[in-house]
Amino acid sequence: MEYVYAAMLLHKAGKQITEDSMEKVLTATGVAIDKARIKATVTALKDVDINKVIKEATLVTAAAPAAAHTAPKAEKKEEEKKVSEEEAAAGLGALFG
């Protein structure tokens, strides 16, 4: 993951994403260098429009929280109530048992 972060940092700084620049960033952060992974990352990002990918990812993540916060919470609260009601009943039974 740190290889992607290094590439993103270089992109944000307006620098070219090259093997040498990635190696410098990773070395500065104390990451153990794997030249094969650096080369693979640079090659994979060669024809990628990073600004476009970031924009698309931002749109997806902006829509995701609205969908994620609807039904699951209601179901979870019902489960919690059932457990607490059962525990209460068990506790009362012990008082009269």
C-alpha cells in the first residue's frame, strides 16, 4: 500500500512518477525498498489518468455512506433489543426460581 501512497504523493506534488522518484519517497519514509514492486507500480500507473480515478472514487465514496446508513442500523437495534429482553426475562426468572 505504501507504494500507492508514494505514487499519490508524487502526483499531488506535481512530480513524475518514476522508479527513482518512488524509491526516494519510500526511502525517506523508512520503507524497505522492493525494486520489483516499484517497477510494477510505475508500470501499472503509466497510462492511468490519476485525476480521473480520484474524481470517480470521490463520487462513489460520497454516495456510499447514504446507502450504508439506512437498513443495517435498524436491524441491529432490533437484535440488541431482543437480547436485552431475553436477559431481563432470565434475570427475573432467577428471582422467583
